[in-house]
Amino acid sequence: MANDLNLLRNIGISAHIDSGKTTLTERILFYTGRINAIHEVRGKDGVGAKMDSMDLEREKGITIQSAATFTSWGKYNINIIDTPGHVDFTIEVERALRVLDGAILVLCSVSGVQSQSITVDRQMKRYNVPCIAFVNKCDRSGADPLRVCEQLRTDLGHNSVMIQHPIGLEDKHNGIVDLLKMKAYYFDGESGEDIREEAIPADLADVCKVQRDKLLEALADFDDELAMLFLEGEEIPEAMLLETLRKATFSRKFTPVCCGSAYKNKGVQKLLDKICEILPSPLEMDYRALDQNNEEAEVLLQPRADLPLTMLAFKLEDGRYGQLTYCRVYQGKLEKGDTIFNCVNQKKNKVGRLVQMHSNEMSDIDYAQAGDIVALFGIDCASGDTFTDGNVKYTMTSMYVPDPVVTLAVEPKKKEGLANFSKAINRFSKEDPTFRVHRDDESNQTIIGGMGELHLEVYIERIRREYGVEVEVGAPQVAYREAITKHAEFNYTHKKQTGGSGQFARVAGYLEPTEEDGEVYEFLNKVVGGVIPKEYQSSCDKGFQQAMVEGGLIGFPVVGLRACINDGSSHQVDSSDMAFQLASRMAFRECYMKCAPVILEPIMKVTVDTPEEFSGTVLGTLNKRRGVILGNANKNGLASVEAEVPLSEMFGYSNELRSGSQGKAEFSMEFKKYGPVPRNIQDELVKEYQAKRNAGR
Ligand SMILES: Nc1nc2c(ncn2[C@@H]2O[C@H](COP(=O)(O)OP(=O)(O)OP(=O)(O)O)[C@@H](O)[C@H]2O)c(=O)[nH]1
Ligand SMILES: [Mg+2]
């Protein structure tokens, strides 16, 4: 595997849906000699891009699962993860960025910063991943990469500066100028494989000079020596420029912007050069773990073979040959035959087979070292677990997993399908932490939950195709929450003291909403003088938490609540952990209705991009669905409408939008927040819930 870590790059490609990530990755694999022909996403030759290997991906023309591959460019080795853009598959981006050292943020030169660019940007920030922006699709009509670079500043707050300049745009786009070298590059040959270096064309000389000065000025903020030379109008050595550019990019206070057209084979090789020259190697990153043998003290991980192995399992996949676990090695070395220790479930595992992935293919390897991204077979773990050699007990923070917002009741159409159906469901919920499954005891149904309609639709289709089971699907349901809006007091006595061993517990205190929104619960213990014995105070906490799982309105979890106990009494013999748990649960239930509870529903941020002539229709469709319009921008004949709409109103929206816009409008949506449902809807939901409960009895 990679011998010189200085020459290793682990990068992710992430962006808004359809911006050309997979198309770009396909070119990268072609120019680096990893594949010998280019195939298009949903291309007419019926082959499809390498990284979209699943049938469903090829049919729909979208990426669903992230795919890993590796290649080399000159003396550099590069591990690449291509991720999906659709927000329903956001966990794939999350876990890729968790383990990568750098990223390419792809943007469309016409659409610019889109709703998903904002989400991806947030994810890159979360894991401190430095990035290069690539403004793709410069061949499209209306292309304006300089405007997109500006949008990165205004919309995402990046200190973004062009490091390349396009030669021609739209159908005249035929190359790029490197503003560091001040040279023009053209991409000849059938697939743009022959790079021709020339002097900057005369008509671009002035603008390139201006753009280069902008770049130098921006870099001057990061290096005093460079600043001096720049102010004095001296020549700045290319090596100094590059070094400053790297330093600035690593700090995430500077975003270099490249441009080109993946589809028209323009600029990709020069982007590859920049990936290698600018983005960090594993040696330049600062990774830490928590030492479980030393009160979770932070330890700096070092990519050295002589230190104890530390690696993070970031993705599981159940394939033909058993469970495949994708891991990133941060420290030490891993060899076939080694025994590794899972610091989360405390189990030992033997490494039977070690492979490097190339989309859906794999090649066997004998060892992996720090910095590598590899996959292991037959390892028992969950995604996010940390492995070591057993000599140390380190854990690394896992990735952020958002909660599902949509649920569906599903069951196999025929009884015979049950075994395979369960197999499929188990597999998917293990592979994808955002795909949840539970059994609803009341209705006796299997409920699956996920990030959106498409997310669940894809799994249902996969159950049908990969497991041969037809699935009966109920209406989608949103994941409601309940919350209280008022302070109220409780004083509850649980008493059962007739015959046998008795039970006694009294708890008093109050419930109130927290100032903070979200999945918050606070337990406040203000008991004085031991009126509730110390050992039972935590029983009260437990009791409240149990009660919060099912709110009193419609049985959904309660959020944003503080429970305080400040008084109570106990009995020498009859008080117990159970008695206090039960008393707290009952106190909660009784008090809950006095706290003016409300139902909260997921509110989505919806962005619709449409030709201007349909923008009136689009606004109408959103208004009808209880949408609050936040913005409506027009550019180049395209309107972009942004709104907040309750998720419960968004089911079936894609059909309505398609027919209302002759198939020309597109929308994307993602979870924004929980908000209270209108009173009349709350009343209806409560009525429905009560009717269901009564019927169940
Ligand atoms: N005109 C033009 N079209 C492009 C370019 N790059 C990609 N496309 C087209 O844009 C569409 C989407 O490309 P993909 O590569 O699938 O985009 P993606 O970002 O991987 O999409 P998801 O993975 O689904 O988020 C395809 O029809 C491509 O042919 C480009 O440079 N110019
Ligand atoms: Mg893709």
C-alpha cells in the first residue's frame, strides 16, 4: 500500500445532487489509468459510470451509496470516495467526510451554491475537512464560474478565490488558465487525454493578471514574506505561493476554486494536480482518540507503523462474501492474520481477509498502514466502532447520525416472503444507521424509518430486487414529537401496602419546558434532607425518561423538557427502586396534561428550482401545503424558491411538481427543525390516536 505517506491523498467528492460528482470521478479514474474507457451516468451505451454500480443507481441516474476507490496520479496515491448528493442519503456523506483528509466541493457553474452545497459545507466543517471547490459544467449555457466563486463567499462564508480561470464558457469552453503558473491548458484528443500547455491567450491576459493579483492579495494574509514581496511588486516564487496556498487551505480559512467541465473532459487533470499539490496528506492532519484506560484523556494519533494500531470502522456492507467493514487506519499497521480488538464491544477479531475497494470490485492485500482506507471481511462490529491491537483501548468519536423523519408500515405480500424480508430489513438497518426498524406492538406491524420518501422507496425496491419479496406498503407517517409549553407541579404518592410486601413512594416537583429546542431532557434534583433517599433519586430520573418515550397526546416521544424533584417521602421497608420509578412515571403522566402539551412536526427546508414561467405555479403548490416562502430569486430565466414546509404535507410532491411544470422543475428538501402543528390538526391527530387505541383494546 502507500509507501510514502507524504504522497497519499484521501479525498471525498461531495456536492448538491446532479452537480457531476460521479461524472468527475469517472474522468479521474480514466485519466489516472484506473479504467480504460469513460462511461456516462445513465449513458446511452447502457454501461453506466464505474462508481454507480448498483442497478438502481444506473436506472435513476443518481448515486445512492458512496463508493470507494483508489488510484494514482504521478507519484501520488489517491483514495477517493464518491458520495451521493441527495439529502436522503446524507449519512453516506457524513461517514465519508469523517474519515477523509480533504474534499472536493463540486458546484454547477449555472446553479452555483444550492441547498445541498450548504448541507455538505456544514458536514465538511463538522469534521474539519479542508476543501477545494470545483466549478463544473462550464460548458452549460449561462455558465459563470466567477459568480459561483463569489456565491461561495456570500452564501457559505468561504474565503474563496479562483486559482484557475476558464478559457471560454458555454459551447466555447475549451480549457483553463493556471493562475499560479500563468499558463493556459487545453485538453485534446477524443477524451481530453492530451494536455497542451500554451501561453495565456492575448484576450485573457488582462483578466488573468487581475485574477492572479486577487489570489496573491488573499494569500498575503497568510504569509508575511509573501505579503512583503507582493506589496513591493516583486516576483513571488511558485514554491512559496504553493506552500502558502496549502497552509491557508489546511486552516479552512481559504478555499481555492478550480473550474472546468467533467462531461466535456476539460480541466480534470489540472484539478487532479491541485488535489495532489494542495490537499493534506495523512501526516499533516491532527487526529485524536480518547484513551479509555486513562479517563478518556485525548491522545494524538500518529501515522506511524511502530505505534499501536488504531482504526475506525465507518461503513458496513453485507455482500456476497459476508460482512464487509470499511475502515480507516489512523495509527499503526494491520496485517492479514492479526488479531484486532474492538474497543466498543470488547471483542477480539481475527483479520481473515483484507481488501482494497474499487467501487464494487476488490483486490486482496496483505497489510494496511496508517492513512489507508481498506475493507475487512467477517468482523463483528457496528459502524463507528474503533479497533486497536489490544494493547491500548482508544475510541474515536463517531459520525453524526441524524434521526429519521419519515416512517412507513411494511410487510411482505405473501407469508413465504417473511424469512427473506426479515433478512433484508436486518441487513439494511445494520448497514445504514439512518434506516431504523421497529415493531409496533399495537398494530403488530413492522415500521421502517428513514430520511425521506426516496430513502425508504430505495430500500423497498431493493427488498424486491435483491431478496425477491414483494412488499405491502402503508401510507408514510411523519415522526412527530411532543413538547410541553407550561410549567406545572406534581405531587404523587404511589402506595400499595395491603398484604405481602408493600410499595411506597411519594415524589413532588415540577415539569417545565427547556429554553433550548431539540431532543433535550434535563433532570434537576433539588431534594434536601434526604426525604427521598439518595439511592432512589436516580430512580425518579429513570421513571421520567421512561414516561417521555410516549407522550400523552399521540404517543410520540417528548422533547425539550426539564423534570425537577424537590420533595417526597419514603418508607423504611416498602420503598424501592421500582416504587420510585413507578411513582415518577405516574406523576409525569398526571402532570403532563397540565403543562399544555403540543405536537411538533418536522418542518423541511424545501428548495424548488424552476424555469421562471412556472414560478407562480410552484408558489401555489407550496402555499397549498402550508408552506412559508422564505425567498424567491430569479437568475438567467431560472427561479429558485425557498420555503419551509411541514413534511407531512410533502408526500407525493414530486408528482405534483412534475405535472405542474412539464417535468422542468426540480426540488430538494431537508430536515430543518421541529415546529408545532396547527391546533385543528393537533386535535385531529389526538382524536385519531385515541380511536386507534380504543380499537386496540
Ligand atoms: N453539461 C454538463 N453536464 C454534466 C457535467 N458533468 C456532469 N453532467 C451531467 O449532469 C448529470 C449528473 O451527473 P452525475 O455525475 O450523476 O452527478 P452526481 O453529482 O454524481 O449526482 P448524484 O450522485 O446523484 O448526486 C448527468 O446527466 C451528467 O451527464 C458537465 O461538466 N457539463
Ligand atoms: Mg453521483
